[in-house]
Amino acid sequence: MIDAAAMPKAELHLHIEGTLEPDLMFELARRNGIPLPFADVESLRRAYVFSDLQSFLDIYYRACAVLVNEEDFYELTMAYLRRAQSQGVRHAEIFFDPQTHTERGVSMGAVVGGISRALRDAERELGVTSHLIMCFVRHLSEVDAMATLEAALPYREHITGVGLDSSEVGNPPEKFRRVFERARAEELRVVAHAGEEGPPEYIWQALDILKAERIDHGVRCVEDDHLLDRLVDERVPLTMCPLSNVKLRVVDTLAQHPLRDLFERGVCVTVNSDDPAYFGGYVADNFSAVRTALNLSDDQLVQLARNSFEASFLDSSQKSAHLAELDRFV
């Protein structure tokens, strides 16, 4: 049986703020004088019982308050990359939510500076390459998103793409048409969360209006056969997060997750961890969990890893090198 943790892979759906483990959260809270509504690590972990996406976001945004300066973002990012490297990640495409921090008075420079410095150090020290994807939080306005994009442009060299995340229901992709047009004009790559809790129509909008190259989650595509045909025909990747989907009640159990059915239909499915500090597993844990719950073969597991490299924003020579390493591993 293939070792899911040792198998080379890319991670394409990972929110860096969602890797804030309780121990580091409490350490940063003490260091920065930020009060937390939890007495200790164990009481915090007991709060990680979510009824839906919003119940998670309420805790997630509260926890982000401990991230104050550049060094905090550096430590957060390095901690994730060390753990990812131990789970076979060779390349990570990492989301960050600047609005979550800038609205608290944290500078864009502190956020991007800390994260990007960690990405450089991790490539040198750990051999893990990365791209940084800036997400707009969809519960705020497009005006706010546009201002965030403009504030980020001085740091353009560190940012590969833009995405869309946070509360999905009632915040369709079309709400952000103009800011994504502006991002594409800056030659930023485009992804978008769609079809996690929102309807299949949100996936259509992400593809047709935002021009998304990948769909993050996309679980509800199974409700629309025409959409499924399009995803297969155009080889649109889905960055799926199985343990997250169970934790947030998108599906009741992992055995009910549509990942295997989509995979067998020919959709370019990838496996990722989303917000692993909150959802009970990093990327290799997700691979192991779906292998057991969905009875995946070693060949299918390897193809999911191949999909992760093929769906990445690496150039063709980099993809070929990773795929060759995966072939040698097999």
C-alpha cells in the first residue's frame, strides 16, 4: 500500500490563517496582548464543533486577531510549510485574506512581507516551492475588494493570483465582476470558491464571469449534469477538501463525499486540507481518509497526486519534474 504521507504531491487549497494551531494561537495572543475567549488549548479545541461554514468563520476570524506583525505571519507560514513538507508536499499554492487583517489596522506590508519571507526560506531550507494567492472575502463589498487589490499591487511580485472565499451563500461571484477584471488585467491568475454551500449557478458564474481557472470546493457540481460535462470537457480542476466538507456539514459523512464519483467521471479532482488546524487533518491525512472511506486504490491515489501537479500554476517544466519524481516514487 502506498504511503500517503511520503507520496509527492502539491496542495492547492490551503488558507494560511486556517493553519493557526491552538498552541501557536495562545503563544501569539500572550506575546501581542490579545485576549482570547478560551481559557486554554483544550477549551479552544472543544469549540471546534461547527454546524456550517459561518459557525466556523466566527471562530476563525476571532482567532486571526492574534496575528499582528510581520513576524507573526512568518511564524504561522513556516509552521505550516514544515508540516506540509513532512506530509509529502513539494509545492503549495497558499491563500491569504488580507482584509481580515487590514481592517484591524495591520498593514498589507506586514502580511505579505511575513508570508513571502517564509515562502522563500521554506524553498531554500525545505525544498518546498510555493505560490501566494490573495483572496477577497465575499461578505464585504466589491469596493472594499478593489481597494484591497490596489493596496496589494506594490507587492505584485510576491502574488501569483487572486481568489474568492468566506461566506458563500448570498454572495455570488458576479458581485465581484469588476475587481476580477482588474486582477486579470494585472495578469494575476484566477481561482474562486464556489459550490461549497452555494448552488451550481455560482460555479457557472465563477467560470463565465470571473474566468476562474480552478474551482475551489465545487462539491455541488454533482447537481448539474451540464456543468459536469463542462468540467470534464474543459479539464477544470476542483480543489476539494474532504475533511473540511464533513466538519462543516457540506456532507454528513466522508463515505458520502462525491470525490470518487467525480474522479471516475473524469473530473480533474484534487485533494487538499483547507483549514487543517480546525478540520482535523493536513493534506496527507485527507488522502488517507478518502482512501479508506471511498475505497480508493493505490492507482487512484497516485492519479489524485498527479492531478495536483497538473492543476497547479507551475510551468510545464516544473510540472514535468514533479511528475517524474512521482513516477519514481511509484
